[in-house]
Amino acid sequence: MSDAPAQEKRKRVNVRRPDVMEKVQAEVEKHYHSPIVEKFRNRGGTLTIDNTTLRLAQTFGFCYGVERAIDLAYASRRVFPENRIFLIGEIIHNPEVNRQLVGMGIVSLPWKEMDQQYDEITPDDVVIVPAFGAPTTFMEKIEASGCYVVDTTCGDVMKVWRRVRTYAKTGATSIIHGKKGHEETRATASRAQGIDGKGHYLIALTLEETDYICDYIRKGGDREEFLARFGEATSEGFDPDLHLVEVGVANQTTMLKSETEEMQRRISTAIEDRYGSSANYQVFDTICGATQERQDALFDMLRDPMDILLVIGGYNSSNTSHLVEIGQDQLPTFFIRQASCLASIEKIANYDLKAKEEIESDYPGKLLRGKPAVIGITAGASCPANLIEATILRAFELRGISRARVEEA
């Protein structure tokens, strides 16, 4: 299955007109810009007031792909002021940004499966494809409606699509490192089936799952057990006895780089152990550059001691969750949505990655009360600067330092 024929028929529209984008940039800046964050950038990411030092990672927050997606969504409303505008799921994984779009009258469509709302799309409607992309079945459904399409799919995601299509063309199964229920991974998996829909994929998230796959590659195993374990993470008709002979590895672009590389290494070794060479194995670096830059910047920041780390972003943001994992290996790290999560010097609401729910912790307040403190802050690629600013100000406020002093510093 392929998008190519559909792209010729859909009513593609260029919303990036100069007159429109000038207004969009002003609107986006009003919603998300932060002079205090710019102050930190200009100071090398560090600000000390009294006995409190706040450090900001060198690279954080919005990436180019996210900025582009937001710009296109805002521009869509200006170009089509009277039309119904729909969005497949969320534009990005950040509740503040998606709230702004809802305020513009942009209606979110289901992204896990198509319902009757897709049947009701008309040629006068506009459908925005999010930064994650959308599965080919969704794109074909939209194309059939004849509506206007504004595609904000990130360029790095489309690079992965080209790679898995190449795997399918050569007869290799795509082993995708990602979350099987994530929008981007679902979209990539649909492209891994190739133009004719006969290609195959297998999605693996953890190194434990990778080791299970590698054992099967080396010596085979219980086919039914394999399918029971990965049934919802494989293409239709996938057979581990047939479709793990030639493989190519790709990934959800927001995964932890070191884990993807380790997964690649283990699968390559398993193929070589089984067949005596790695000729049946293909791999290309498909980690998003922005994801890698934010991970590298955090590793750099962690070289110097800090008391706690705050990671800001949507709780369903994959790239943000990996920043949390990096931090948690070295110091108390708290995954927060926004400044209001810092309720007091004693309480902080934060997302627990293992429990998959927001919890309340009182550890940071006890740790820092009355003592000099170094507080680190970073944010995922879908987090706007205004939320980062609010967190900076709240952290200083809880240390008895006013906004005015931060602005004057």
C-alpha cells in the first residue's frame, strides 16, 4: 500500500503564503515565546540568584519539525476561516498546544481507528495530518473524501518511511524499535508493508523483547508462542519461521538512541550467528536529529552535579520520557506537565513512567529546604518555551525569589 497515487488526487493546499505566515508567526510568538528562556540562552543556560542556581540544557523544547507542524495548523485556520478543519489525533504530544488548536475550532479525529466521523468528511473540509504522520489506510480514506489536506508530517519520520519501503522492496522484514500503539510507529508500520501491501514488520520495544527475537533467529522456537507474544505488533500473515531470515531495522524516531543502537547490534549479531554473515541484515540511522540533540545536551548537563532535574513535557511524549529515563539514572528526576505541578516546596506532582500515572512526591522539598540548590531543567521537543519559562519562575519562587528579580538578573 502506498501514499503515492493518493498524493496526486488529494486537494493539496499550500498554506504557507507570505501574507498568512507573517500573521501566524506573530500569533505563535504571542502564545509560546519566552523572553526569560531567551535570557537563559544568552547566558549559556545558567542563572544564579542568592543560593539558587538554575541550569537549562543547551538544547531543549520545540524542534524544527514541531514548529513547522504548529505553523501549518495555525495557517490552516487563517487560509480556511469558514471551513470545518479536522486533525487526525493530536498535532504533537503537548496538551497546551493542542488546547490552543481546539480554541481555534480545530476538531480532533480518532487516530487509533476510523469511525463514522471520517465518513462525514466532505470536499469542503480540511484535514490536518499530524507531525507523526498517519497510516496509509487513513490517508486513503481522506483522499477518497476529496477534502483539502494539510500534511505536517515531520521530514525525519518520512525518511524512516522511505527506509522501510526499501526493506519491503528487497524482501526484508522491518523490525521497528518503537511503541506498537504510538501514532508514528503505526504510520511507519503501514509503510513497511510496501507498495503492494505484502511486506512484513515486527515491532519491539525493549531489549528483553529483542533478545527473545534474537534467540528465535538463532535457533528457532515455538512459533505459536512467538505469535502470541508479538501478535499485535506484527503485520498480517507474519510468520517468524519465514520472515526473520532477511531483516532491516528501523525505529520510531523519538526512541532512546543508545537503546536503538544496542538493539541493532544484537539483531545483527544474531543474523551473523545463524547465517555466517550479516548479508541478510540492513540498518540505517533513523533516529531523529532533534531527539538525539536533546539527549546529548542532557548527557552534557549531567556531567556537573545537580540536586534535582525537572523534565517538562506531555506525559504521552515519547522523546520526553526518554529524557526522564536518562536523568533518573543519575539523580532525582521529575517528569512534569507544567509549572503548576510544583505545588509547594514540599510537594511535586510528576508522572511515574513505571506506574504510568501521575503521582505526588515530597522528596525534593525536604532535600532542598534551607540549603543551596542547583536545579536542572530540560524539555522535550514538543514543549513550548512559555511552559519552560513558567517552570523556571515557579522553581525560583519556591526558593523565595520573585519574578522581578529573575527578570532583572
